[in-house]
Amino acid sequence: MLGACGDGGDAQRPMPEVRQAAVTEAVFTEDVDTVSTLEAGDLVQLAALASGRIIELKIAQGDRVSAGQLLMTLDQAQEQARLAGLKAKEQKDLLELKRYEFLLPLGAVQASERDQRRAIYIASREEVRAQEATLAYSNLQSPIAGTVADVSVQVGDVVRNGDPFTKLIRNNTLEAKVEVPSTLADRIRVGLPVLLSLPGRNEVMARSSVMSVDPGINSQTQALLVRAQFPNPEGTLRNGQRLRTRVQLESRQEPSVPFAAVTQTSGQSFVFRLGTLQELEAQPGKADLARIKRGMERGVISRETRFALQTPVNLGPLQNKRYPVTKGLKLGQNVIISNLLSLRHGVPVKVQN
């Protein structure tokens, strides 16, 4: 590479072409990684409110329904017949009450007898109202707007009062219950960032913050329960979904370099920093400075040429394809991020960018 710098006059090899990147500040966080299951804030278990045979089912899995929408109708023939009988008895008891009220001023009946007839009529009236309510339950309406889950019944099935048959889910807002080690209890607080992503991936699907922290520790798992709510306007999240969940305990800005700039030898991390001849002279290593200077005197190497300076660095954990630099580099310096295998300390390079 520096053959033309010497007395032999060998043809000079082309300088390695490299790309550079600046040492810049980046945000690094200390995270707690776990897995949580999302739960819809609005989830209603639907069950039959009366017993009977289904004669009309107006929903299927995946349907979106509005509050008050009719979902299911039960066979009402038997209940309607009972209601007719109760209404007939109510009318009979009302007529009896009116007769006693007519006879009371004439002295034909006692006031206590009239009061007894009034109590009988009131009881009949309440039975009618109760039966009408039962019939109203036969027409099941949606209590909230939402999406229908799996429906476990069909037309013709007989259901009993209280039998669940589907769920209504509204995924507008979901809640993540996150368990973190109790050893971090003194560092968990409301407002810390919480990030969701698919298992095995780093792309963030949703961001929120800690909404509440349980005051106690689970005695069996020794974990602290943390809750976070995630708005879901586009419906990308679903009830019951298990996702990678990160709670960011701390955030700080540090000098950083791209992942592509780092090499390792015997457990020590290095980068190739771009430097001037003066910087190479201050850190010569095994570079042949005499030959480089002769090359410059003969015009083979430009005085503006930059050199690859192998620099040991101390790095923190990789995040977002960048390493935080705790020792070895300063902000504003430039490092080489390509063609690293062709480099050694002191080699002149041609910078592409």
C-alpha cells in the first residue's frame, strides 16, 4: 500500500475506500424486559337472562354491534301465555277491589276487608310487571358497543338463565399487567415509559407509561405488579395478545458509535478512528511514519489524507444498533464503518462520504 513511498519505486496500491460516521450522542435506557398479556378495558361476558329456545340469533363472530342492538330472541310462547293469565287475574282482582270500595260507604263491608282486596290486587299487578320483565329479558340487547367473540350457540338451542354464550370486546384501550422483579421495587414509579413489541423483535408497536404500581409483592413469584394502558385507535393490538414488554427504568444520553464500527480482539473492543498525520504521530503504534512522510514529500500521499487509527474503547450494551462509548472517543470524532477487514493501524484511507 505504501510501496511507492520507498526507494524501490513500486506502483502504489489503491487506498482502501471507507465510509465514516460521527461520534454522536444517543439516548440509552436501562430496561426491564418481560412478557405481558393485554386485557381489554371493556369486555362483557354475555349470558342468557331467561330460559328458552333460541328462535333468532342476529350475531356471529367478528360482528361489530352498537349499544342496545338486538342480539338474540328466545321462544316466548309459554311466557306469553303465563303473562296473559296473570293479566286476567290482575283485572279480576281490580274489579273486586272496586266492588269493595263501592260497598264500603254503604256499610256492606268492613274497611279491613277493602284493604285486604287492595293488597291482593297490588300483588297481582306486581306479578304482571315481573313477567313483563322476564319477557323483556328474552330479547337480549347489547349492553355496550364492541366486537363479538366466538358464539357458542345457534338457532334452536335451548339456553338456561345465566348460561354464557359469547363475549363483547372493545379494543379501544387495552391494559398490560407487567410483573417486574421485587428487587427493582424502589426504582419503579408511575410515569416510567412502557414499550410493547412482538416477541423476538425490537420494533415498537405501542408506547405508554406506568399507570399504577401495586403496593404489595406477590408472595409466590416475588414480583411487583405494574399496570399500563395503551390506546388502540387503529386496532393493531388485541385482547389476550402476549407481547414483549419493556419498562424503561432510566434514560440517559451518551456518546455512541454504530454497531458496524466495532471490532473485537481478545475481548477488547476497537474502532478505527479517522485521524490526521499529526494524530498518527501522537499514536504511532507500528505505523511506518518515515515511509509515510517520504510518500508525502514525493506527492504520492496527499497532505489531506486521513489515516485509520485503531483505538481501544469501552462500550456499554448495544441498543438500537449503536454502542454507548464510556471511554476512548469524544463527541465529534469520526470512525470508520466499512471495509474494516482491510485496515490496520496507520493505513491511509480514502473517505467516500
